[in-house]
Amino acid sequence: MAVTRLERKLKRRRIKAENRKNEIQALNTKPVIRDVDVQAIKEEFKKKLKSSTESKTSKAKKAVKKETVEAKSESVETKKEVAKKEVAPKESKIAKEAPKDEVKEADATDKK
């Protein structure tokens, strides 16, 4: 009875050792080197680079155009608002002054 085996424990140990071996083998494997056309890859990168820079510049130009159009429309709106502000107080002063004149005339007629 001195020698008892724990079968489950033994099984776990074997599986761990097997997994370790498989991991080491996977890390040591080298990928298969294929014949790669380096020049073709370089040309693809150049094409992508050109197209991306062209799209960026066109997007930037469009953004600048939008900003200028918005700025122009804002300046026109501000000019209109300024014009309205200038016109509105003058009208209100005239409207306020007219009743005063009428009141003065009415007072003058009452006094006579």
C-alpha cells in the first residue's frame, strides 16, 4: 500500500508536458519563404501613397472653399444685421419724438 498512483494527477502532468513541447516546436518553426516580387510591392505602395495624398489635397481644397463661402455668408449676414440695427434705432427715435411734438402742440392750444 505504500505505492499508490493518483491517475488524474499523472494525466494532468502528462498533458502539461505535451503542451509545453508543442508550444516550443511552434515557436521554433520557420515560415516557408516564397518568391516575392519586391518591385511590385513597392509600386503598389507608391500608387497608394499618391492616391492618398491626392485625396487629402482635394479634401483640403474643398474644406478651404467651404470655409471661404461660410465666411462670406457670415460677413454678409453681419452687414445686414448691422444695417438693421442702425435703421431700427432711428425709426424708434422718430416714432418717440412725434408724440412729444403733438403733446407740446396740444399743451400750447390748451394754454391759450
